Amino acid sequence: MAKNKKQEEVQSGLENPEALAEQISRTETFIEENKGLVFGIVAVVVLLVGGVFGYRYYKNTQEQTAQSEMFQAVYYFESDSLDLALNGDGNNLGFTDIAEEYSITDAGNLANYYAGAAYLKKGSFDQAILYLEDFSSDDLLVQARAYSLIGDAYMEKEQYTDAASAYQKAADYKSNKYFSPTYLFKAAIAYEKAGNNEKAKAAYQTIIDEYWDSNEFQKAKKYQARLGN
């Protein structure tokens, strides 16, 4: 009896040839009656899939071109030929054009970092901040460094609260014993210049408590003691 009941349950489902044939017939009827809708959906799916692959191909091509352009710009940057690094030499693009024309690429993103660093060297602090804020990376070293450079630009502008905030972001970004103490110390100095001694002492204390084996440890103790309790 149990076996017959199981067979009946199976026969009642799609495994039943008659039920399956009926389902197919319904599907064919739906397609016949809604040809425009069905073909429209298929066309959209094809376009979406094609668009994804097309975009990936385009991005990869752009990436290769941007990296090629970056080579000469980086050479000028390392040679301290900052105007050529930023604006190009007539044959090769500079960082500003690479950042704009290849914004969807990793190289274009990195061009923002280099442009910001170059403008900082030139003393164009507002431009430096704009480009560095447009840069984004998951890299432990480079992203924290970008925040720190923003802090340097604000320090030069004597906007010490903004500088301290940028240095704090640098210290907090994937905090580690190698770079965080340096950025914390710079944040503390900026807090002092901003007249916020409490936050300065807190930054020094973090170095003392968490980075006792860093080069900044003794300086943090000295500077904190100078501020008093």
C-alpha cells in the first residue's frame, strides 16, 4: 500500500508524463500569446550580459593605456619635475589628465594620489587636498599615507583641527605598530596647535599605552608631561 501511495504522489507531480506535457503546453501557449514580452525580456538579458562583458573589456583596455601613461608621469614626479608630472610633456599625459580621462581604472585612481602629492610639494595645498580626497585604496600603507598628506596640507594652511582629524584617520586606518604611532604623534601636535590639549594628551597616551616599542614612545611621554595633568 505504501509503495502504491508513493507512486501516486510521484505520478501527480511533474514526473507524470501527462502533467509534464500539460505544463509544456501551457508554457508554449503563454509564449505564443506574449511573444513581444518574452522576446523583450530575452533582448534585455542579452544586452545586460553583453554590456557587462563589453564594459569589462573596455575597462581592461583603459587600464593598460592608463598604466602606460603613468610610467612617464611617475618618472617626472620622482625627478621632481612636478609641472611635467602634473600636466604632461606634450607627448605623455600628466597625472591630472590621467585621473580625469581614466577615472574608472586603478591607474587613474592612483594618479589622484600622485597629483595630490605633487601639488603638496608645489605648495598648492587646496589642490593637493582635492586630489588626495579623490583617492581611495584598501592598501595599508598608501591610503593611510594619503590621509597624512591631507593633514600636512591642512597644517600648512594653519587649519589645525582639520589637520588633526586627517592625521587621526591615518592612524586609525588599519592601525598597526609601524605607521600608527607616527600619525598619532602628528595628530597630537596638530591638536596642540588647535588649542585642544585634552585630545593631544589622549593621542600621546595612546602611543604610550599601545605603541611602547615605537620611536615615538619617549617623545610622547615627554610632550604629554609638558602639557601637565
